[in-house]
Amino acid sequence: EIKPRWATTLKAQISGEIEQIFDRSSVGEKVQKGDLLIRIEDSRYQADLHEAEQLLAEAQLNLLQAENKSSQDQKNWQRSGISGTPSNLVLNIPQLELAKKTVNAAKSRLHAARKTFSYTQVKAPFSGIITRRSISIGQTVFEGDELLHIVENGRQEISVALSNKQWKMLEKNWKKQAASIRNTDNIEIARAHIKRGGGFLDPDTRQYKLFLEVDDTANSQSLVGDFIRINLPSRTAHNSLMIPESALTRRG
């Protein structure tokens, strides 16, 4: 079966009401990476974002005040003429370090709030085709609910399972070799090249795996989901005769 390189089900990262569904998110529509598909009501997340911005501003103000106080304490100690080394507490060092950590924590909270706010706009993660839509306008979704299914419409890939005997029949230098893709009527619809394979056996089928990428040409007629046959480059079998499997008895 021809499969896309990327295929994913977009799920809600937050909870809220579906405020807007764009026409480009209809089944069968082609979308580009970054296209806005769905908008979720964002007032609560906008409020969280503004609160995080406020907390960061307060933390930065407290840091400035702590830096100023620490600097002033150092000057006061030098003017006092007292010998010896002052303690960190006298110079306001612990308070200054705490203020720095508070700023870092506020920055992290702001980053998280911005990330959560961005989830109110569902965008296409890559260019492709919408194959399924699971929501309607006005519907309330919760985190983890399915929204859309999208498949890439660019690169197409094929995974082939080979038995040990078939694997040994592959041409010795099979890497990057071309293969013919044929439909169920045995008509060539596209060409592909072998990208990688071998190295492990599928734990379920105990077969070798070979991975191919379909060549994107003007003559290619392949579609994602097509059931196809693959003609792989193989070694020449001398003094051999090909007979249909139906002609073999049970004893071979």
C-alpha cells in the first residue's frame, strides 16, 4: 500500500468551545504548512497570558530593587570603615539571588502561557490533504479530543515485506535501485527507488523490511492508499522456469 511520509491526527491541546472552522479544513481540501484551520475560544488563556506577563514585570522590578539595595549595602559597608568581610546577609546577597530565580521562574511561566495560548489556533503541521474532520462549530472540546486527520500530499513511501528466500534474490547492490510500481491490473503507474532496508526482522512476520520512496514525476499516477505490486531489481536465476503456484501440488 502506498502511504504518505507524514500522516497525523490533530488533537486538541486545550479545552474550549470551537469558535471558528475555516473552509480549508474541509475533507479533501489541500492545505499548506502553517495554514490556520480551527480557532478555539481564547479569553481564559489570554487572561492567563496577561497575568504571566504581569508576574514577570513584578519579578523584574523586584530584581532591580534587590540589585540596587545590594549595591547600596556594599557602599555603606565600605564607608563604615569596619574591617573584615561582611556576610552575604548584610550585603543582601540571598535576597538578590532569590529575586533572580523569581525572574527566571516568571519567564518560564510566561513561555508556558504563550505556548498554551498558541494552542487556541490549530494550524497545519505540514502541507497535505484533510482526510477526516471530527468536530463542528460551537462544539466544546477537551484536551486530547480528535479534531482533524491530515496526510502529506508530497512524498509517498512504500514498505515491502520479504521472506528470507526473496531477500536473497535481491540484486546485490540494491540500494537506491529503481523499482516498478504496478496497479492490480499489472500496469505501471509510477517508479520508486529503494531507500533502505534489512538490518532487522519484523517481530510479527519474521520477514525483512524494504522501504521505497515513490518518484515524484509528471507521469506518476500513484495515490496514497493505492494497493499496488512492486517489481524489485533481482538477481538473474539461471536454468530456471517460472510456473504458476496453482500448478504445484501440495508436496511441491
